Amino acid sequence: MVRLRESGDAFAHACRIAPESGAGTLVYVGRFDLAEFAVVLEPAEPLITARRAFYAGMVALTDAPRACAPLAKEVAVGWPDAVRVDRGLIGGGRLGWPASADEDEPPDWLVFGAMIRTVMMTDDPGLRPLASALDAEGFGEAGAAEVTESFARHLMRAIDSWQVDGFDSVARDYLSRIPRERQTVRRIDDRGNLLTRRIGRDTTAQADLVQALATPSWLDPDLGGPRR
């Protein structure tokens, strides 16, 4: 486990040290307003399918706050990477891999990085109606340390489920976190792409995972944190 100071970047640091640190290394930033962390993974399958580990990370990332969510509070995913509580953005996940990695070979490493906003740093939350934080949603004592520890436990559970029951078990868990649309069927293909089909129609829409991961939808690069 590697702890960075408040100004650190867990995702970037984990990507830098991944070649030497090995699988399971967890990097986190010591902040009170934001749970920011990244974990190193070493998949045994080709990169083209190994990126599906992103979904295991997102299952764990949503399960972490769900463990202490107030009744009737929905922790949901906006495909592929955003995490919301009652439609308010609280954070999200991202995935990194070596730039030189071959699609048809196992990558030397993957890094799943995430941020969850625990405290809204503004005097008037009404000024940011599309953003939220765990404290603003009544999640009690769910601070950065608790969210990080809970994520690590749930990630191990998600990976174990994958190994025992196959990726379909992870895919079902992930898809159950996307708000439902009537008459719509979703699935995730072997490359991690999202396939959506309207019942009664023959056509299937495909959303490309690699393209979506190129620019995290939830991240404000100027703020260095979730969008407000």
C-alpha cells in the first residue's frame, strides 16, 4: 500500500510504479474530501479482453458506498465510468495500460483508478445541481479511508466471482447498476463493448469501451477531481 500526499495523483503514480510494484499494489491519496485511489492488476489474458477488468473495478466502486447508503438512496453507474447518487455525480473510475501493449498479448499491467467525492467543498450545494458528495447524500461516516478500504474488499470479491463463475457474473452485477430503460436489453461483449438492443428491433447499437475510456466522462482535468 502506497500513501501519497494531498497533492498526489494516485492513478498516474500507480501507472508509473506498476512495472515494478506488482499485482495488488494499492495507491491512495491522503485527503478528507475525496477518496482517490488506484490498484495495479496483472491479467493473464490478452489486452483486448483483459480490459473487462474495468467492470470488476466499477462493481467494487459502487459497492463501496452502497454498503453504508441510506435507505432509498440509489448508487448508479453512467456507462461506462461515472458513479452517481440520485443522479448527482460523485465520482468514477478509469483504466490504464502500457502504451506499447499488444492487443493480442497479456499486458504487463493494468491500473484501475477511481475517485469518490466524500465532502462537497461549496457553501451552497444548490449551485451545483448535477454534482453531489457522500456527506450531502446522508452517507454518515463514509469518509475517504472507509471508502478505499471497502473498495479493496469488494474488488477481491468481484475478481473471485469472475474466476469462479466467469465474466458473465461480473457483467450482470455491473449492468444491474445502470438505470433501466423500458424495452431495452443490454450486454457486454468479449471486448468489453456495451451492446444495446431495443426489444422488437433487429439492430444492436455498440458503444466502444476503449474509445469511452480515452477521456473519463466524470473527470474535470482542471480540478483534478470529479466534475461539479
